[in-house]
Amino acid sequence: MTELPVPADWRAANRANWDERVPIHTAGAFYDVPGFVAGNDVLRAFELAEVGDVTGRTLLHLQCHIGLDTLSWARRGATVTGLDFSEPAVAAADGLAEQIGATGARFVTSDVYDAVEALDAQTFDIVYTGLGALCWLPDIDRWARTAAALVAPGGFLYLAEFHPFADVLAEDGRTVGTDYFRRDPMVWDEPGTYADLGAATTANVTVEWQHGIGEVVSALVSAGLRLEFLHEHEFTLFPRFPVLERDNGYRFPPGHPRVPLIYSLRATKPA
């Protein structure tokens, strides 16, 4: 990776990148918004099993993007709030909520670190964070304190995230290409989007950070939560490496050494 200078305002750079990609995501096949409106469920089977029944529970989705996961929980009976720092993403989520008749769903524009203030210190039975969120945050301890403050006593945080071990693999998926313990910002300048690699875009600079499993767990425990489980999964959601094969997700082929590609955890707040 070519080392690029860190933008003076990394948050503004990341926000511009996400703002520009919202219309690409809402119109493209990757998110299949028409299919979602028609009733498709975008939640993964392991998430449904690990979170459990959400009927009648309040659920906050941090870094919700255009709200498909958030509204999928609403369809399963939760009273949902989604929070994201991109105004166009929140507007798209509001529009989708109206289309599917999720009248109780609420979406709020805020940086995740400001969520407690933006939500007037409201707490929730479940605080949910989906895949691809933590890499956009430089301070995992601050994130954990914020998330823990939003969990109601007796409630829990649920996190599903891409596994940091997979982040160290080179593009071939077979060799180590990145330092697992790197913690300084990584700057990328890449056109397009994971949802449409050929999309014409101009806000292409982003800043990301790696967070090891130990850091994430330790931050949550230090924030006062109790870890219930930490699961590592051998599949991922997209063909991240050319060696992966599609099989209920994307997995390494038989006989290939496996590494974890996704992890999930649940941490409760004492009642």
C-alpha cells in the first residue's frame, strides 16, 4: 500500500466519501433496495440466532448507513433507531422506512462518538453494530464507552464485524501482507465503491484504522459490559479473495487452510 498523507480533517473526508456513495448504493444491485422494499431480509442467519427475539424491544443501530439492517430488525418487531453521520444516508433510510410502513423507526444524523448527546442519553435494550463499521473509528475505547452508555441496564451490545485477521492477508488471500498490530491511520485513494467497483466517484480519499480482537473485547469490558460470547466465523459476505468459493457465503475451498473472516460478540450491562 502506498503511504498517503492523512487529510487535515479525516472525518470530513470519510463523510464526503459516504455521502457521495449513497445514491450509488440505493440504486445499485448490491443493496437491491427494490427487493428489500418487497420483503427481502438482509440480516444474516448467525446474527438472528445470536441476537434472538427482538419483539417489543428497543434497538439502536450505530453507523446504520441507509438503514436496511435497521429496518430488518423493525420488521422483526423491534422499535428501532438508526444513527449515521451521513445526512444523505439518513435521508435515504427515512425514505425506506416510509416505503415499508415502518412508522416507529427513527433515524438520527450524528457522529457515533456524539451519539449519547444526539439521542438525549436515551438507552436501549439492544445496541447493534453491523459489519464494516469499526474500521472508520480511530479510538476504540471511546467507541466502547459510548456504546456502553447507550445500553440499558439488563440490555446488551451485539457486534458483528469483519475479522481483523483477514485484514492482514494480501490480495491473494494466502500470504500475510499487512501488520496486524498497525494502529496508525491508513489512507486510501480509491474510486468506486464495494457495491459498484466501476462507479464514477470524486470523493475517493478515506482514512481507516485496524482494531485487534483483544482491543475490542478489552475496551468493552473496561466500559462496564460483561462478555457473553465471542464467535469466529470461517465465511464472509463477498469474494474478498480470489481463492474464496461461494457456499452459503464465501469460504476457503476444501483443503485450504482456514482463517476467521468474521467475528461476532455479545456483551451485557448488569441490571
